Amino acid sequence: MFANQFISHEIFPLKKSDSVASAEVFMQDCKVKELPIVEGGKILGMVNELILQQTDKNRVDDCMEVNLKTYLIHEFAHFFELWQRFEQSKHDTLVLINSEQQFKGIIAAKDVLKQSFASLALAQEGSFLIIEVPVIQYSLAEIARICESNDAKILHLMVEHKGTNSNLLHVSIKLNKTYLNHVMASLDRFGYHVIHSNSPLDPNQSMDDRYNWLLKYLST
């Protein structure tokens, strides 16, 4: 997924001749706090809601910000880079440019969130679980092997530190199965502590347990 897939078809740049009042109304309608001023494909500057509210100027080009570095992102930037830029800049819009630094469109964080959730595996059917594991013990290959040995495939995985100075990781895993009882049991057996899951209780679990005990009995 690349940045140009998230161009808004409802949010447009301002013109340098636009009035401050009309720009404020447009920003409120679009629910954004920053917009670029564009002329002939060239990005002249950015204006934000706070500056417009405080200025005594009449036109937007009289109160625009010309330092554009944190607002610009290439049209073929990857989805991960796009989210990283939103997080680092704290902007709610970014301006898409091509290799010639020409304006290509506007990307709103709210639209990226909505579109990416619909496209990613998070929206697919299945359940999730969260395991706690020491950093030194974390192995994606082993976790995937344990899950797949129980006929469950990883659709999405997110890793985060429990705390700034902690050596523990919280690993959130979305799987393509609704009932994760056997997956959780296997993870626990290999030393992975499951701290949370939204998996419902498998109605066949008690029957499966009895069947397994019967097999163990017959094999002795």
C-alpha cells in the first residue's frame, strides 16, 4: 500500500486569493486543521486553523507557513512511512508530491485510518490474543510455527514494549480462527504467557479434551 492510494477526493487545496473566512469554513467542513496553498501545481505554503483564527489578515497567502518539510510526502511512500510521518509530525493532513515536487493531492489521517482498516487483515474474521514475552525470547518464526501447528494462520501481528525500561514485549496476534483454545494452550506450553484474548469459549472444547484423554488412555 502506497501513499497515493489514500488521496482524498473531498479535500482540496486553497488558492492564494482565498479569504481567511472562507478557508476557515472549508477546514471546518472537511474536519482538518491544515491545508496547503497551491497554484499551478506548485505548493506555496501551508495554513493551519490556529493561525487563521488569530490573524487580522484577509487573505490566506498573507498568513501561510513556508517551511513545508514536515508536510510533504512522496506519492510512492509506503503505508508504514505514511503512518510514521503522521506520528512524528502530529499533523492531521499531509501533502502528496511527485519526484518533481509538484502537488499531487492531500492525505488526511482520518481517511488513512478508515481505509487501511478496511483493507488490512484486521477486518477479516478471526480472533486475537496478546502474549507477553521477554525481548530475548521473542521469535516470530517460533510463534508462527506454534500457531500453524494448530491450523491457525497469522493475519496481523503487532509488537510493543510493555514499558520504556522493560525487557518484556506485548505481542498482539490476529489469527484466522475464532476459537483459539488450542493455540493458547500450545503457546503456554512453549513458555509464552497469554495475557488477553477475545476468543469465545469453544463449544467443542470439552469433547475434544475427552477425546484426547481417551487416546492417551488407549496408547498406554
